[in-house]
Amino acid sequence: MTATTSRPAEHASHPADAPHPQGSAPASAPVLMHPARRTVQLLLGLVGYGVSMAMMLQSGQGVMPWAVLDQGIVDRTGLAYGWVVLGIGLVVMLAWIPLRQKPGIGTVANIIVISLVVDPALWALGRLAPDPALPAAVALALGGIVLNGVSTAAYVGARLGPGPRDGLMTGMVQLTGWPVWRVKTVIEVTVVVLGIVLGGTFGWATVVFAFGVGPVVQVAARWLAPSGLAGRH
């Protein structure tokens, strides 16, 4: 879910501006996204992300790693899920300070929009499928994973700032010098274990999410991230 903030291009070093041999094609320039599209795509992506969380929660088949921790805290405190998502997001952002990470407008929107969407989505799903049978539960879980991947590609592709958990990951990568996969694994295993201890749900859908959401993001990014998911705008 990591997005980088834009920086002005330096003409002297930009590949598209560098001279190229006669007969060869110039280097491809980044594809710019209209500000209106970026804003709409960010918001729709975050709404979809919140709905995908609710779908996996309602399925009872397991949730995404961070949601295991959220669910455990909900079970222990009785707070609404949205309040817990908001609180965890703010706490994680505090960890950005010593890691010298800078939030963007998308970072703030990530915390606010998802926390506002998840409870109404859970209420609606509770009315539509209050006690889903196994086939419906599996469909909810798999649909939630696919929707999460598409939504992630949408809001990350908008390039308006990383989510709080992504900023924690990138900050830890810079601090430790470890590769991204190792830092991500350590963080997510830690939150899953803590969430299970608190009563969160770990199931087959959690494992499928861990291995399956990445490919969905990659495919969806072809249409939702014309500038790519990393690098300059």
C-alpha cells in the first residue's frame, strides 16, 4: 500500500529529456493522472477497502492480518469496529515520528474514510447475510480478498500518500536495512499473534489473503495505477 509523494522532475537527469541515439525511441515518460481522477480514485479505493474488511469479518473465515488485531481489541473492549480502526491508525502514525516518515493527504484520508465505512458496511452485511452458510461465507471471504486487492491498487495508484501501516513498514525498512518482505512479515506476524491472543479470528481466509492479495493488486494496477505503484509521478 505504499505510495510516494511527488517531487519536481530534474530535466538534466530525467530519462525522457536525455539525448538518445538516432533511430532509437525516447524513454517513456511517466503517465500523469488528472487531479480529479486521483481524488475520486483515492476515495473509492478507501471505501472499497472498508467494505472488503467488513466482508471478511462477516464471513467468519478469517480476516486480513491487521484486522485480526482490530477484531481482538473490539472483542475485549466492546468498542465499535470503526473506532478501533481509527485508534490503531492514529497510534501507528505516532510511530512515524521517530521513523521520520511524512504523511500525505491520502494517509489522513486512509484513517478517516475506512473507519467511517467499516461499521455501516458490517451493519448492511449483517442485514443481508446475518448468519451466512458455508458457501456464502466462502464467497464473502474470497470476494473481500479480491475487492481489497482492487481497492488497494486504486488508492495506492492515486499516489496521495501511504496508509499508516505502509508508512510504518517503509520506515522500519529504512531504519533496519532489512528487505521489505522481512519487515512486512515481522510486523504482520506480530499483529496476528497479538490479535489471536486478544480473541481475533485467524482462519484459512487470512492465509489466502496473505498470498493472494498481491497478485490481485498487480493485475488491477494495470488500469488503476498508470504511473505505477512506486517511483515518481
